[in-house]
Amino acid sequence: MRVAIFQTRPELMNLEANLEEVIEKIHRGREGGARLCLFPELALTGYFVGPRYHEVALKIDSPQVRRLAEATRGTAAVVGFIEESPNMNFYNSALVAVDGQVLFTCRKLNLPNYGVFEEGKIFSPGRQVPVFKIDELTLAVFICNDLWHPSLPYLAVSQEADVLIGVINSSEEALGKEFSNIESWEIINKFYARVFGVYGIMVNRVGVETCSGSSHVPGQAGEPDKPQRFDCHFWGGSEMVDPFGRIIAKAAHYENDQIFGYIEKNLLRRKKIALPYLREDDPFFTHRQLENILFGPKVGPGN
């Protein structure tokens, strides 16, 4: 299966312009032979939407979503956007559309609310780890911070996922200068690919947005610190790696880019034969242990 990854530079709060760009790129991907077109987290809105998030939210039956779905005839797409549910909850979501139809939305499960991140203030968390099929392959989509929680990819692999797709918005400065987001995401993508024997795809964006940071300007004694505003530089570097952790395709840093790569069922088979370390995995054991941890008698100091 040929996959197209589009590393875009969304305009903050410009839903219509971003929508037109995504639709044009879906058509481009299909013309290039892609069976699946991938876009970053919040590709339709930009990231730091703040209290105006509801102005660029879309319902599943909105005209914009119908246009997006229609554009996927002959291909498929995963597109990050802000979703408004029928009961007026708002989600950081990824639309999954295949052959002109909306399959479902994947809703971000773990909403960061620290540093420059304020997602917990405006979005509701998702409640499922869904998978879907294209041709012979089973795929799962995760949104940024979800991949920092290893239990979630495990839930996808327990549903026989062949491909883990991470749609993200990662900037250099988000967690301070002592932490390398670029290095960390490259490690995460390769780690899951190698350990679970799956394809790992990471789709990031580029561009600059201004945000309020957790770095503060110190106040006088007894005075609160003052929040600092600065530019966040989204670094791109989208990539696709195979089940052995080898890079298939890598996008440029800090520039709009598009890359293509192939997913081969036979390579997944070869990895499972060569390194069958998940063969003895027992999700029922995991389930029993979690039940004991959550609901069983407490042991240890102080109990």
C-alpha cells in the first residue's frame, strides 16, 4: 500500500484556507497512487486556538466534513481537526475517511495541561482505541501525547494493528531547552515499530505560532510570576519506519514537505517470523493484573 504524508503549515484559525489545502493535497496523493493520505494533528485549525476553539470546530455532518470525505474517493485520509459532538463536547480529533465515506473520528485520549499546553481546559478526552482496515492492513491512529502512554499502542496491537499512525504537533520549545522533542519523537516511533513489529508513521507540522509558556518572568518577593509569551517553532521531520525500525521516508525539518512510502504485508510477516516476541503475549494476563492493581487488596508500606 502506498502512503502519502503531507507535512503542512496550517494557518491558525483559518479553517477554510486549511481545508482547501488539505483537499487539494488529498487529490494530489490519489493522483500519485496513494491509498492513504496523512495530515498532522489539528491540520484544519492550527494548534494554539485558545478560547476561540469553538469558532473552528466541525460536526461530523458539517458541509466541510462532507467535502473532506468526498475528496477521499479512490483513496483514504486521516486529518486532524476540532470536533464538536451532538451534545456540544469538543475534541481534538482525527477524521478517518475512506473511499468517500467518514469511517469514524479518533479522539485524543490524553490531553496535556502543562507547560505551553492547555488542551485539558478546552477539550474532552476520547474513550476508545479504535482500529480500521484498508485492504489487508489494520491501522490505528494516535494523536500526539497518546503515544507517550505505552498502554495505548499495546491496545492497538492487541487488536492486531499492523500500522501505528501518530499525528502530532511538536515544537522545539514546548518542554524547555533541556528536552529534545526531535530526538524523543524519533525514538518513540522506532521503539514501537521494533517492539511491536509494526510500521510506525509520525506526521508532524511546520510553522510558527505564539503561545504562553511555563517559563515565567520572576516577580518580586510575594508577587506571582509573570507568564512569558514566545514563538513555538514546529519542526516537521515526519517519517515512516518499517517493522525493523529502518527509515523508509523522512520529511525535511522546518519546511512544508510531502513524502511517500510503501507498506508491505510480507515485511510484517518476515518480522514476526524473525522476532516472534509477541507470540506469547497474553492480554488476559494483563487484564487480570490491572484488575488486581485497581480493585484488589493494597499491599506495601502503610497498608
